[in-house]
Amino acid sequence: MVLPCLDEAGALPWVLDRVPRGWRAIVVDNGSTDGSADVARALGATVVREERRGFGAACHAGLLAATADIVCFCDCDASLDPSLLLPFVREVREGGADLVLGRRRPQGRGAWPAHARAGNLALARMLRRRTGLRLHDLGPLRAARRAPLIGLGLTDRRSGYPLQMVVRAADAGWRVTEHDVPYLPRTGASKVTGTWRGTWQAVRDMSHVLAEPPAHDGPRARPLTAPPGGNTP
């Protein structure tokens, strides 16, 4: 499980306590100054340091550091419960989908500010026009097989990384599914969508991703799959 992290020392105990038993938690420290890396190590996580700032840079460093057949992604701010990924992994492992996403359903006041929700809605609509996928959210909770993910050749290292993953998966003919997950008020301030300015900068980054030509020419390719079983995330 890949957990991109920037100053999340307060949230890490809750998050890591909910990582399913037997899974390897990879906390990618993206320049924290609050001791997040030390907290993660003390709680038994593998810590990878990514010097290049950016959500995509942290996610991709974790993907490359992972060794399991199936890799999951989850934010490190306690807004999402990592244990919710268990059925996602099962769906991928059993061949029901190639990429499984969590559709965030806010729980309580402040879980998802209006400006962040508006930006997400705009991106989801643009994604539908670009790919035909009828998704409602581009949330960070997701699962897929590691080798095919690397094979997508993801290049964005900022906030466009999650969207680029979906766009290139759609271009490659992947089966993408979406399931509701509870979205809790995060611990601390958001580094991306905490303000209107941050939200629209993220939307701008993602708009560039949507403007990219299809990454795969010719017939839509299927991702490589492995037989049921395999390593844990």
C-alpha cells in the first residue's frame, strides 16, 4: 500500500493502524518537517523519501518501491480508511476489474469543502467526455496490478497523477470500476484542495492531462494479468 505523506505525523497512527494485516505499508515522505518519517518507521511502515515535491512524485516513488502484484493507494491524512481497500483488491485479484476507485461520500461537516467538490465534479465531467468512463470521483483510494500500472508510462508528478492514471487506463481498454467509500474530515490542512486557489490550480494541472492525445495507438490493449492469488499489496 502506497501512502504519500507530507507533514502527516498527527494522522499516521490512525492510518497505519487500519492497514490490513499482512499488507506492507509504504509511506513516501515528500519533504515532511514534522517528523512524519520517524513516526511511520516507529509504527512499522517502510519509509521511502522522495525529494521531488508533488503528489504524483510521491505516488510514483511508492509504486516503484512496491514489490507486490497488486498495489493500493491511499491518502495519509486520515480522511480515508485503508481497510476499505480489501474488497478493491479482491475485485482486481478475481478479474472483475483492472482498476478500482473509491467514490468519496463525505461524512459530516468539513469533510469535503464546496470548492474541492466543485473542482472534482468539473473534472469528472471532462473525464467522461475524454474517455467515456462514467465516473463520479477521482479520489485517491484505488487498487490495480503493479506491472500494468508501470506499463502505463505515467509522467505527471503533480496533482494530475491520479487523473492521468485513469485516462491512460481507459485508453488502454482497462475495466475501471467505482465504489462508494466514506470520506472523513482530514487531519490538518490540505496541501492541494485546502483553498479555492489550490483547487483550481489542481484543476488546471488536470486539464493539461485531459488534453493529452491517447497514449496507445491502434487497438485498445488489455493489461497484463496474473492468476488469482499472488502477493499482498
